Amino acid sequence: MTCCLPLGLTPTAFAALSFREQSLARFIDKVDMKCAMTRATRKRQVSARKMPAACLFLRQYLFQKAILGDGSEMVDQAADNVWHNWILHTRDYREFQQECGRILGSEVWLDHGPYKDGAMTRRPGREVTAERFAALYGIDTSRKRHISG
């Protein structure tokens, strides 16, 4: 019987994680984002068809940001729209960040910030994201349509 690893992590990447990081991956894989999903769909920012992929990408992005820190950049527009809508539910999002910190044993900030002139296509950030997603998930993000302001 084969089990699925959380967040689509590769077996090698999952094995290299600490127990706390593995626990965080399991938590983020199951965290409830229904409030953000409903709002993004209702506002027609993300179609129901694209929602599962957008939520998975957002979960993967937030996990790598939590364990590896800043430096990466959100490169998926649909996932970014879900993230925007989740942040608006401040209590839910704050509790999510606090639980991430509790699991890791240190404070975690998963901030979403504006970029210069609204552009979110900073080359170093895209490259960091591509490297991290390749190592953790075996995913090539270079073909993603990069977000621009």
C-alpha cells in the first residue's frame, strides 16, 4: 500500500525534513481555506475548475516560505488571488500562522507584501521559487505565467 506524501513533496524531500517540518507539511496540507476559496470563486477571481490546483500551489508556496524563509516569489496568479482572499479573513489567517509557529517551535510570518510599482516579477525571487519547488516537489515553475502588477 502506497501513501501519498503531504503537499506533493517528493519522497527524498520529505525524508530530509525534520519531524517538525514533516508535521507542518501535514498541517498545511489539510488546513481549511474554504473562506478564501468561496470568496475568490464568488468574486470570479479563480474558477471552480482551477481552484484545487491554485490551493495546492498556495499550500506548497506557504510551506516552503515557512521552512526556508523569504526570498521566493509567488508566481501563480490564481494561488495569489486565493492568498489575498484568505488574508482578508484576518483571524483565520493569524491562527494559521500561529499554528505554523507552534509546530515549528518558532515564530512564523507568512507575509504578503507589495512590490515596487506593483510588479511581482523580480528575477531573483522567481529563481528562488523555481529552485525550491524543483527540490521539494519536483515541479518546474518556470512555465508558470508570472504575475505582474
